Amino acid sequence: MVDKICDLIIDKMKKEMPDMNEEKSEIIKYGIQLIIGEIPKLFLLFILAFILKIGWLTIFAFFTILPYKIFAGGFHLKTHIGCIVGTLLFYYVNVLISQKIIIQPTYIKYILVSGIWIFGIIMITKYAPADTTNVPILSKKERKIKKTMSYVMISVILIISIFIKDNTLFNIMWIGTLLQTISITRFAYKLTKNEYGYETYMKEAKI
């Protein structure tokens, strides 16, 4: 259903913009698929969360990690079903685990957050912005901005987490940040059979 809607939109755009080539239309189509696919996925995410009585915590988890996710990027699962299941697991597992873990004493929190921050900075330096072959980020200026903002977002989230007194909210912030960081790594990309768009483009350009 989503693919049919996207095809109709792309066909209309091609009629209005005859100079649109196949490569550009595929990139635009993929972007539209993400936007259309996100709407029902988010409804499902939040509705099920409230049924499971973790609605507000899930909303907190979603919007806490969103700024970091936007700039750092990450892998995409190949199917809509896979994407939905992956999203539900990402947030629900985070929230459910966060409700169970108690980290004491306070200095352990500082060590934990510092370790995640160092790991994040290294991974951002190596991989962010982590794009895909469907939507590669080829502009050097855009890549630089997104990498810089990834540094800023991970630092802001983790610094704020230190001052959060609620144990569950603190856990949601560091676990979400860690999971998001892992999602940009080469290990995660190989596991999900993704490829970095910019890296692939550069390899093809050298051939």
C-alpha cells in the first residue's frame, strides 16, 4: 500500500518535472516511503505503549533520543514489518529494562555516563552521519554539520541525564543513547545487511 502511494506521487512529480532522472526519483521515493511509513509506525508505537501502561515513558524515550538520531543516522531495516518490529523493540526494551535497573552509588552513574560518552564520540567520529545507499549524504558540508551536531546532542543528553533524579528516566536516557550509538556502527550495519551510502559512493567513484 505504501509503495503504491509512493509510486503515484513519484509519477506525478515526473510529469511536472520531466528532467528528474531515475536516481533522483529513487532517492525521493525512498524519502517519501520513510515519511509515510513513520506515521502508522508512531501511532502503533504509542498506542501499544499506553496499552502496556508504559505510554509516557515511551514518549519520553522517543523524544529524548530523536535529536541525536536525526543527526547521527543509523541503519534501516529492509521491510516495513521489520522496521515496525525493530522500532517497537528499540523503545519498549529500553523502557522495560530501565524500570528494573538501579544504579548506585552515584559515582557509578558518572563512570557509566562517561564511558558511554567516550564510546559515542569515537563511533560518531568514525561513522556519523551514518547514511544508507538509498539515501546517501554526499554533501561534505551537510556531513560536517550532522557530525558536529551528533557530538553536541550526545553530550547534551548525557549531561542532562546526570542531573535527572528519577532512576527510570536516567536509565532511559543512557540506554537509548547507547542503543542509538550502536545503530551507526559497522557491526550493526553488517548485522542488518546495510551499507553506508557515502562510503559506497566513494568506492564506486574510484572505479
